[in-house]
Amino acid sequence: MVQSECWLLRGVLSFICLLLMCINAAPDLCKPLKTVQEDLNISKRRRFMKMNFPINYTIQVHYEEVFKLRNISRLNMSDDEEPVLKRDLQDLWLTISMQGIKKVLNVLPERHPTRQKYLSNLDNLFKQFEVVYSQQNPPNGEREYPERIQDIFDRLQSDEGWKSVTPKSILDNCYRTMLCLFKECFTKEDDRYDYCDENWRRGNKTT
């Protein structure tokens, strides 16, 4: 009887150790995401995405690619039948952000300073983050998005619904929505801002 209890205890301890190892082995999203944040700082966005382009220069993107904090608020509105998960919004953010960067890269000449000194590197940082994100959130063939999220993904692939935006605004929205959807990576104990509040940036001159 005592021997059986010892074996049972060993089994439980082994399971706990294995579980802890799996938890510790999980990739940390915050480290690569903070690297992305460093490259999305306001001084670089102004220099490379505004000053290096002609005044009032715009590119064509889908309406859905103008992904703002208010879009997150609307998508988060309660729907008991098909609730939107944070992962749904994070998936959407990553797709829209990477697609927006590609749109700008596609219009830039090979020797354009924004391409060479900034945007190509930012594109690579997003790809590195995508790898870590996929490891932590492995694709599930049985998982389906809520209808209102899937509709956005579908419209991103359509040939209709275009809007003119400045290159800088693409990264401005990318930065602000990132702070909201991954706020656990950026929130500090003394932080006065709610990154998901549309008004928070008005009092924060660094964004």
C-alpha cells in the first residue's frame, strides 16, 4: 500500500515538473513585440513615414486596413452567440499590420531611404514576431472566427472598398492598437493610461 502511494506521488510530481517545463518553454511574445515597438516610435514614424514622402502623399488600402482603437471597441461589443476573443483581434491586427507595411513597400523604389533604412527592417521584425506568435498560438483547423471577424478577413482579399491614407497613418494605427491588444507587455504599475481608450493618446505626446 505504501509502495503504491509512493509511485502515485512520483507520478504526480513528474506530471507537475513536465507541466512547469512546458510553461517555461512557451515563447514570450513581449520580447519581440517590444523590439517592434522600439522601431515604431514616434520619431521614426515622422521621419521615415512623413518627411520622406511628398506632402499629402497617400496610398490605396482597404477600408478594413484602417484599423483604429474605435474598431476594436466596436468589435468587442458583446455578442453572446459569437463573442470576439482577444486572440481573434490579435490575429486581425497582425494580418492588417503586415499587409499595410507590404502596401507601402510596394510603392517605394528600391533605393528609397524609407525602404532601405527603416521599413524593410520593420517588415523583418514583424516576420520574426509572427513566428513567435504562431508558436504560442498554433493554427487550429477546427477553429472558426466569429462572423464579423471573418467578414473583415474576407474583405481584405477583395478588389473593392478602397480608401486613401498616408503611409504614416498606417503605422500610427498599428502602434496604438498594438498597445491595446498586447497591453500586458507595455502596462506599468504607475501607468496613467488605458491603452484601449481612444482618448489616452491625447495626453501622451510620445505617440
